[in-house]
Amino acid sequence: MSNVSFTELDPFNRAFFETYLSKMRFLEEDWGFAKHVDPSYYGSLLLYTKGRFAIMFSFELRDNRVYLRMQQVDTAIPDVFPPEAFPDVYSRIQDPLFELFLRLPLREEYQQFFSKAERKRLEQLIELAVVQRDVEAARAVLEKEAEFHAYILRKYQPQILQVVEAASAESGEA
Amino acid sequence: MNALGRLLSVGSEWGSYASPIGGAAGRGLAREVAEEASETIGKQFARQASRELKPVVIGENMRERVVPFAQQKEYLTINDFVSNWSMEANAAWIRRMMREGRRIIDIGPDFYGRHAGLREVSCHLHRHAYALERYLLKGYPNYERAFVRIRTPRGIGGGVPGLSRPAGSGLIIEPFVP
């Protein structure tokens, strides 16, 4: 979808794009990824790609949350999880970036990134965003979560870029 | 609406057959017969309509799971009915689907998302749409569970066997120009 105008979006999807496009600018400017957007009312997508790799931010309107995923663009990710419980399904996946992503200790990082008081405040904002449809509360939640996602990406930047660049070198891509 | 339209047209048709009996009494009788017939036939057609109405899909993660699953099966989602979402609108939609007798296919939690997610929201009925939907659907006879749930060393896992999240290559679109 091209020529997307923020004014055409509902306030919640607009808050998602404005927040994440701002916080993830480093993916374009420093990491050399290209950005793509696909707005959709119940769940918009923001995608950054480099070669055949993608960092994806998927917005869930009903929960005002954003899912992060890293993978090769042509990998179809199985719905069943975790991999050790479904070895046959996961053995067919050959995707070093997705494998790296699965190893990231996101839950532990989240607990360390936000203090208990911050998490409690976030819970209050989430309630305002979802139940009261408070756009400013939704934006505040998205800002915090984007900061966390940016922190994760920066922290694991060497490993992520190693996978991306090694595969690019193998395939002769720039 | 098509099913309802057919239902109404059948009642009218029955009435037109009955009306030639003649006179006011005949017309009254015809009306009674027509109404009774409409009611009986109406129930039959309502049951038939519920079978003909497309099933709807519920679950966590509209973008990556619910909508792709529904498209694959040619089913519908809340996306096809509610254009201005709120928890109230969501609850009203589920109640409407139940009143219509639709099959409601539950593809369950996003177990993968819960692993990668930042927060647990499913236990909060009042602020988690999927949890609310599950609550409202308790005891509904046309509810169908399409996912598996298993216990693993990492906690609860599961998902919909055979379902894949769409590959990203299909999502790459023209670069965004703000």
C-alpha cells in the first residue's frame, strides 16, 4: 500500500505508526533496513527488511499491543509453539534469524527493563487504552513498548546483524 | 440478511395461497393459518439459516492468526461486522453471532505471542477481548475449538496444527513515504 496518509487512519493505528516509525528510525538510518507499512484496522503491520530478512512489528488493536518478530521474509511460521513440543514442524524451518529470535530472553528482559512501579503504571494505561478507548493512554503504552523493542534490538544488534550480513554475503547480496 | 429475506418471503407466499378462501372470516382464517405456518416454517428456516450463515473465527492476534485462518477457510471475523471497535461492540457482536446460531470457531491464544509478548492480558476479562469472548461463549452449542493446548516445561503451549503465519514476503509492499 502506497501513499498512506496518517489522517486516513483511526487514532489507534495512527498512534502505532507514529510511535514506532519514530522509535525505529535507527533501523533505516543506522542498520540500512527498508521500511514497509500495511495498515489494517484490527492489526497494522510495520516491516523493516534487508535482503531476505525482516524485523516485523504487528499491532493488535484490541489489546493495544505490538508483537515483535524477526525472520526471513519467506518463512511461514507455524502457529504451534513451543518448538520443542512440535519438533517435526519446526525441523522443517531453516531460518537463522528466526532461530536467533526464539532464543532471545524477552520475558526476562522485560522484567529488567521496567521496574515494578512502571509495569503497574503500564497496566493502568492499558486499561484506559482498551476499555476507555483513550488514545493518549494507548500512545503512552506504545511509546514504552517501542522503547523496550528498540532496547532489545540495540542490545542484540551484533547477533542480529551477524546473521543478516553473513547470509547476505553468502548469497552475494549487497 | 439473505436468510432472513428468504424467511419473510416464504411467509408471504404462504399467506397468498391461503387468502382465496373468501370473505372476512376467510381472510382472518387465512391470516391465522399464514401466521402459524410462517412461525413453523420460520423456525425451520431459522435453523437452516444458521447452518447456511458463514462461521466466524475468534482468537488472539487478528492480523497474523485470526484473519488468515478465516480467509483460508472462507469464514468471517469481527472485522467483517464491526468497524468501530470497543469492548462493548465486541461483546454485542458475539451475542449477535450466538443469536444467529452461527458456528464459532476458536483458534485460541497466541501461544507464540505469549512467549514473545511483554505482558499477560488474558486473565483480565474486562480488558481483553478474547477472554471476554470465551466467557460469553461458555455453554454455547455451536462453539468449536480448533486449537490444541499442551503443558510443556516452558509453560502452556499449543496452537492450531497446520496453520502458518503468512510469510513476510507477501507483506512487502511499496516503501512508505510519509
